[in-house]
Amino acid sequence: MARGMHGTICSRCYMISLFPVLYDIPVPTLNLNESDVLVWHDINGNESSFSSSSVWDTLRKRGELIPWVNMVWFPHAIPRHAFHIWLIFKRKLKTHDKMKVWDAGSATNLNLLCCSLCKKGPDSHDHLFFECSYSLQVWYSIRHLANMQHISERWDDITAWLIPISKSKSGYSVTGRLLVAALAYYIWQERNNRMFTNLERTPGQLKEAVESTVRLKLASMKFKQSQKTLRLLELWKLPKEQDKGG
Ligand SMILES: [Zn+2]
């Protein structure tokens, strides 16, 4: 019981006068034969078992869904390639054009930096992926393997082609995303090898490295059978008799 200015009122009435929302909450029916259990209401209001991952998923800050998310993160993505291509989309690689901003008159003249692949001026994201003469040679030699033979070497053109199909599980969609991510990864690796070591690969050798990495990944995957899939497997010199497809 609670005592107010006008005498005694019951606890229920008192609480409802303080919190009118209580009117709308259904009174739970208690089943004395069952034990209490803890349940977690996820962000969609569904009951699920409690786990730290579901708590994190409910509490974490959510930004706008970016259009290229499925081009970077997908079930068959190679993790180190996915992380690298994410850095490219975020323009976070330390390319020469970015380093110029930090130039504070040190002994190194950043204006003299040259792309280690083509030796023509400082590199940048757009230059390396894949407008550099070295990169585009490799791109031209492998783009047909993902049915992208008509796509130029410009990053914007490549992503404009891949992003709209990046939700698809088809063989060509997955292959295109794997191929571009692998090429970007190996181009960056080659750029750094040439800057910091004496190791050098020709465009042909880099193409081989990209191709064998993607082929190995495709060989571990299973697709649905279709004519398109058979053509894709033929292109990649993978056995047709397996249950692959897309
Ligand atoms: Zn270059």
C-alpha cells in the first residue's frame, strides 16, 4: 500500500498512475511446473539463446549499409584478399600520393617517388588498381576468366560491373570477385616487393600466381550444374565430372 495526499491507494493503482504504459503490458501467466530460463531478445525482437556474439550484434553501432559489402565479404572470399580489398575501398593503403601529405621536409623527397611497377610517377590507388601499365597488362590477360573481357582497367568500371551481381552465388559472380581481389592483393604485394626487396615478377608470372590461387579456391567449391558452369570449369581447366556449377 502507498499513502498519498488523498489517503491510501493500492500499490497497483499507484504504479499505474506513475507509469501508464503498464496498462498495455500483458500480465504474464506463471507456470509453476516449469523452471525459469533466461532468454535474450535480439535486435529484431526475437528470443534467442544468450551469447556474447548476440549481445555484441544487438549493441554494436550500425552504419549505413555500403553498396560494395558483398563484393568484399562473401562466403568463399579468401580472408587476406577480402581485408586488402576492403582497404582499397576505404582508400587506406599507404600509396605515394597519401604519403605526400605527411611530407614535412624530411631528407626523402617524395616528389621523386616513382611507381615501382612502371617507374612513371608516384603511385596511387587508381594507378595501381589497375591503370598502371604493369597492372593493366595482368588485368587484360585474366579478365576473360570471369567473363569480364569487355571491362576496362578502371576500378570504377570493374566495381560498377561486379557490385550489381555481387549478391549472386553464380559461378561467374563468385569468380569475378575472387579474381579482382586476388589481382589487387598480388599487385600490392609486387609493388612492395619491388620497393623493399630485389624480388621481381613479370606480368606473366603475376598472372600465373593470381590464376593458380583462384583456381585452387574454385576447385574446393561446389556449384549447381549448368551450361554456364561447364563453360566456366573448362575456362579454368577444372574437371567437369565433379558436382560443380552456378
Ligand atoms: Zn605504375
